Amino acid sequence: MRSRSITAGIASLMLVTMVSAGCAKKEDTSTATRAEQAAARAEDAARRAESAASRVEAAAQRAEAAAEKAERMFSKHLRK
């Protein structure tokens, strides 16, 4: 969950940087277009990173559940 918010913060920072760079030279439309494209790529990267973080979190939850199950099974065998 924490990595998702960090990733979103980084993407927002990149977006603001790209937009401000595009607005700094308004007379050059090709620079503004490139900045918009870069901002779109940054947003896409942020979405992909968020999706990856979600998958990692789900895998961690599954691993934790499996560890708990293994621990319960092991403790049952120790009692016998």
C-alpha cells in the first residue's frame, strides 16, 4: 500500500515537471507536445507501477497465509 502512494507521488511530480517545462516555452509548440507526450508516458508508467505494486501486495498476502498454514500444520505435528 505504501509503495503505491510513493509511486503515485513520483508520477505526480514527473507530471508537474513535464507540464511546467512545456509551459515555460509556449512559443515552441513541438516542445509542449513532447512535454505532453512525456506526461502521458509518466501517467502510464505510474499506472503500471501501481498495478505491479498491487500484484506484489497480493502475492505477499498469499505468502503470509501459506506461512501461517504451514506453521499451524507444524505445530500440530509437534503436539503428537
